[in-house]
Amino acid sequence: MTLNFAPGDLVYARGREWVALPSPREGILALRPLSGGENDTVILDPALEALPVEPARFDLPANASSTVQAKAALLADALRLTLRRGAGPFRSAAQLAFEPRTYQLVPLLMALRLQVPRLLIADDVGIGKTIEAGLILRELMDRGEVDAFSVLCPPHLVEQWVGELKARFGIDAVAVTSGTASRLERGLPIAQTLFDAYPFTVVSLDYIKAEKRREGFARACPDFVIVDEAHACVGTHKGRQQRFELLAGLARDPERRMVFLTATPHSGDEEAFARLLSLIDPAFASMDFDDARYRERLARHYVQRRRIDLVSGEWGEDRAFPKHETTELPYPLSKPHLAFQETVLDYCLSMVSRAGEGQREKRLAFWGTLALMRCVGSSPAAALSALRNRAASESDRLEPQIYDEDGEDEDAVDLEPGTTFEGDPALAALIKQAEGLVHEHDPKLKALVDALEPLIKKGANPVVFCRYLATAEHVRDGLRRAFPKLTIEAVTGVLTPDERRDRVAEMVSAEESNSIQRILVATDCLSEGINLQQLFDAVVHYDLSWNPTRHQQREGRVDRFGQPAELVRSIMMYSPESAIDGAVLEVILRKAEEIRKATGVTVPLPDERGPVTNALMASMLIRRKSPRQLTFDLHLQDGAKIMEAQWRDAAENEQKSRARFAQNAMKPQEVAPEWEKVRSLLGSPADAKLFVERAMSRFGVPLEPKKKSVFLAHIDALQDAALRERLAEHELKGSIQLATVEPVPTGSALVTRTHPLTATLGEALVEASLDPESLTSLGIGRVGAWPTSAVKQMTRLVLLRVRFKLTVHARKERLLLAEEAALVAIQSDRIVAAGAEARDLLNAPSTANMAPSARDLRIAKAREDLNGLLNGPIDDFTRDRAKELMADHARLRAAAGSASRVTVEAVQPPDVIGLFVLMPAEV
């Protein structure tokens, strides 16, 4: 006879009891041992088993060993923290390796209220869009609604996404890039695609957008997709058009769930914004932005918060982010350096005057001037490299390099551009002059050292951003001479993305303690892609960026959610005597700051760069006061007026967009109670820390306090070899540093219920109670009796593992397993406390040791009455809990026309893990 087992059913097979999990296919069983964790799951075919698979029942055994109060409380905490299949509407909460902020749950709630989630998350830089998208993904996976997914992102973000999914959400995804795809495809059957073989993928947009790959991906694409840096997928550039065609094709499937992430959804370009919104719903592309009904409809799919809204508003997230202190650092040029800059500018202007009257020739000469002057202002090393490089940069690449928009299809370019001026004998003299300056005293580098010295004394760890590779290496070498005791590295575009990450990671692994300070010198290849907040807390703009959003991106690597320092500093260096620095400050950066203060938004430079180029050239000419003024000075100065008008129009459009679509519908009081309910059931980081503290003490290795909210766990001091081996499998060896609150200090990990130390200790203790042969020295029994001042009459505490069958009624009906740890306090035949109140009773210390005979008598009587309690008040409790859970699920789904609903059924009887009798202290 064939038996059908549903998720949650108990099964006896291979000589032990198991819990049935959702089956991978009909006729096959997925089973998890009752005394094991999720990693012990097995898949079996009942038809191939030597002995039949039968239904089972979990009863409190007659020979269950007794225990004392402290160990009983430890067992209850272990059970609570090890269950991974939460029954509440936030099913993913049990799987998270971090504590999400309340505001980060808003997109999740929005997604749960949509029948087919399509969201555009447009929060500011550093708020946590990756976390918000990951929460949606993890929740839908744990609800059984997502079996496969792809994250589409620029190539430099692929590894970061893979790491974040693993570290925060426990999801193992593979990176699909031009460098990994062939390896992943090797050995696959002809009929199987890479995306069939690997259901969890993070895919480089630039790899997959090519026409030959785009069509194959569209056919195999999972029905859940996250798109990062979504703004880079709309626009007129060829690369952006290819990306948009890819996404538009995916979005045509009305059942595909898609989440788009960007910090700059609008940027003043309403046409590009409409194209982006069309990926959510084609109707959004043509609707009137000023129509209230349109905005109301869009608000269900669009969330945009500024950091100031979260810090100063009712969300009260003042410590989720650091305070930011910005300063400017003007430095003087020495006479030789000033003379060199003036000589190079004279040389460039003479080349411009000989460029001819053609518009293209003039423009190329202007670009060549700006590119070379920018290298000169960066460092003599960068100037020398540019002057020596006779292979001039391609003309269509010069402009984007000048304005720091180097990559539609590649990382930021930090190589010095080649000079476009050839055939002039004066060039050799300039090279000789630059060669001399490379080995002389550098006033800019000295100003940097002087600025860093007080920061270093305060314990800061700065990132110094340079524009060019030669400058970065020059600055690294100079800082190593100035600060020989510090760890100082440089990360530039000569390294691959993987090598960049490794170089940064080595700066941590090289440390023996947090007291060792570090300085990172980087080019803009790191201004996007690698989050640095755990390692660094200050930013120095050694070279001015000519794109104001790049300054924001640089600082955003450090000044973001998860930064443990309370204060982040940023310093902008420039020379008032430098014609090029002065022009950039006047034409671009000061204007950008004025617009930001007036409108509250930072927008990139206008797409039409001609007026910007003219304005910069005019500004340099005025500062140079050259006797050879060019005849078109007035025309050049008009560029500043044209540029400023275009820029202000774009800023006003962006400001209107933010005002129209700001997410104000969901309030903290609507989100926080739902999450607090989950935390009370599953345990907060503070609960996890208390458990780890008690458990390590029980194993004879108490935690060592390090500083406020930080402590050390000495893994190698554990006497139990099997436990040390299990921890070593999670790379936990030696002494590890743990923290109980976020932001987490560098070198520490947040101790949560999913941290390997918490999970391994919890599983070991639960197994020790259920398996008499496991960790016998601990004495973790399942029954006990003791007197306590916490009760006035005899009270029985029953520790339960309650299983629920969750049926999701949607397009495809799914039956899921859910579990909760429950502790109920019973007096006579009535439950008088549950949850936190019952835990307080169990945690109340015993006032004396009972005589063994009296203790055994109390335990025997409680065991004798157990069946009556299971069929009476405990049965009522679990059924009521199922109804409460069903109401919780319904409340979160009952909006925006969601057709799915959830029914919850308690599996009877629940597993009795522990039975403890509390007697009044005076007895």
C-alpha cells in the first residue's frame, strides 16, 4: 500500500523518525530528521527502501532524562533558535543573517500586496536597496512561490551580489559572466541550458544583452528577476538600448515578478523615466505624471525615500546611518608646479588656435586641452604618462573620459588619455619638465599627508580617491613613506574585479586586531561595486571629479547603511592657483552644490556637453589672462549660461518627480508591529547572544567581553571534539569576534539565530536532549521539577515543537511545512501563560534542589497527565494559533487585488520536547 505524506507529517524510515518536507516531485519524499537540521535533509524513493516507510508519532519517551532549571531554559532557547520554517507571514525571518530596519520592510510589504510583484525601488544611495530586494526574494522563496531567479546587474556588481545573497540571506547563487559562462556550460546536456542547471544566478547585463545570448536567456529566464542599476538600461546609447530590449522582452510576460533598483530613476529625463516605468506596466509609459489617479496606481509599485526622510522623519533611523562632516582643503602650488601648469596650458592654447575653424577640429582640440590639463592637475606622474602616450585616445572616448562617464560597458577608465597634439617640438620640452617634477617635492601630496595626520590620530581609516592610475601609485608610495606603520594599498583598473576585492579583503585578513589602521588609495574603479563601510570611515577626493554624482558615489561606498562609525568625514582637495581646478569648481561643482541645496537633489551633468566644454575653456582662459586671447571668448562664455539653464531644468524635473512619487503611504506603525511579532517568536540578536553566552558557559568556555556590545568566543577551547569539528565546517576556528547590535564593528559578525555558532550550538543541544547518546556529559534532559518563587501554585511548562501545514491558494496551489517552538504554562487543566510570559517562568531560577524522590514523583504525575493536556488545552492552543496565523497572513495579503490566500492547519499532536514542573518556593 502506498502512503501519501504531506509536509509536516511524521515518517518512520531507515530506523528513525523524520519530518516530511515539500516533495520535489510525485512519489519522492524529502525528509528532515526530527533531531537534525535543514542540512541533514534526504531525498528517498519509498519503492526502493528495504523496509516500508510508515507514519510515525513523536512521544515523550518513558526514559527521558531529568534536568535542572538552567539546562531546561537552555533547551527551550535552543529549540526556538534552530527552527527555520517560520509559520508567520514573514516566513523568511528565520533565515536572515541580519536584523532588517523597519523602513527596509516597506518594499517587502508592497510586494506581498501585489498579485504579481513588479516594483521600482528608488531609494537614495546607501539606504539598502540590495537588502530590500533580497528580503522580497527570500520571502517568496520561503513561501514556495519562487523556485529560480536571476539578478541582472552591471559586471562590476556581480560578485558583490553573490556575496550579499550568501552572507545575508543564505542563498547560494552562481555568477554568470563572460569569464564564467563557458565553465558553467561545460558538460551540460545539449537540451539543458545554463539557467536550467543553475536556478539561482547573478548575471552580468553586458554578457547577456548580446543578441545571440539575449534570445536564449529570454526563453530560459526564471519568473523572478531583480535588475540592479536599472537607470543604466534606458537611454539612447547603444549599450543601454540593448539592455532595454532585453528587459522589455522579459517584462512582456505578465506573470514574471520583477524588481528594479536605482538611486537615480529620473535624473531630469522624463522620457527615460517613462521607459523605465514601462517595464513595470506598459501603460505607465504614456500616462500623465500630474494625474492623481495615475500616481495612486503607480504608488503601489514605486518606492523612493531620501536618507533625510528616514533620519529626521517619523521613522527615527538616526543611528542607522552615520553623521557626515564635509570639509574643503585648498593647497598652494609650488613655483615649479605652477610654472609647469601654465606652460602646459599655453602649449594647449597654441594648439587650439591652430586647430582650424571646423567645429569638429575645435571640439577635439578643446577635449585634448581639458584631458591633458586634468592629468597635469592630478599629479606630475599622470601628466608625464599622458605626454608620453603618443597613441592618442579615440576621439569618441575622450569626452566621456573627461566627464567621468567612462562606462556603459566597462568599469571606470583610470588610464591617462593620450595627447591629441602631435608633431610639435615643444612637446619634448614639456616631457622633460614633467620628468623633473616627478622626483621633486609634491605640494599636493604634502597637503594630503598633513590632512591625514590628525585623522589617523583620531583612529580614522580613509579612502583616497584619485582619477588616474599613475596618480594612485604615486600617492600610495608617498603615503607608505609618510605612514610606515599603517597598512596602505592601492586598487586601480589594472586589477580585475576579483583582484580588487581580494586586495581590499587582504587589508582585513592582514590585521591582528582592530587597532591596526589602514589607508586605501583607489581610482574610480571602486566608486561603484565594492561596499567599504565595514573597513573605512573617511573619504578624500584627491582629484576633483568632473561629474558631481561621482563624488556622491565615492562617498557612498563608505557613508551608507551598516557603517559602524558614528561620524564619516569627507575632504575635497583643490588648488586655488590651478586654472583647471578653479574652472571645474566654478563651472561644475559649486553650481551642483547650489542646485542640491536649492532642490534637495543631485543630478548629473546635462547630456549636451558642448556648453559644459565651452564654459570650462572660458573659465580657464579668464584665469590664465593670456595675452593671446582667442577670438571666440564670448562664445565660450555663453556656454556657462546655457549649461546652467539646462542643469536647473533637469534638477527641477527631478525635484517634481520626487515630490510626485515620494513613498508616504506606509507608516512605521503599520510595519513595525508585524516585525516585532516575528522577533518575539523567533528571537532577536539579543536573544541569540544570551543563548550563545549560556551555551558556551555550559560547554566550559564563557564568552570574553571585548568592548561595548562586542565579545570573543574561543572556539578552539571547546573540549568536545565533535562540536569543534562541526564549527570548523563553517570556518569557525580560533577566537571569533561577535557583536550584538548593528552597525557591526570591523572584524565582527552580528550574532543572530542564523549565525553558524548559534545554529550549531542550538542543533547540538536539541540533539543532546533527543538522543541519549549525544553529548551525554551536558545532562540536557527533557523533564524536570524544581521550586521557584515565580509561581504560587504548581505549574507545568510544556515545551512544544508545533508543525503547521500552510496551503497557499494561488495560481498554483502549494502545501508548505511551517514550524514554531511554543512554551505553554498550565495550571490544573488551563493554560495561564504562553510565549514570553511562559519563558519568564522557565528562566526564573530555582530556589532549592528537590529531593530526587519528590522530583521523580512530580515528573511521573505530569507525564501521566500529559495525554489529557495534549487532547485538551494544548490541542485548543495549537488550533487557536493556526487561526491567528491565518489572520496574520490574510492581513498582509488583503490589498491591491491579491487573489492568493493562505489556510493554516496545525498537525496534531505537537511534538513534546520538554515537560517541566514548577513548584511554589515555600513547598
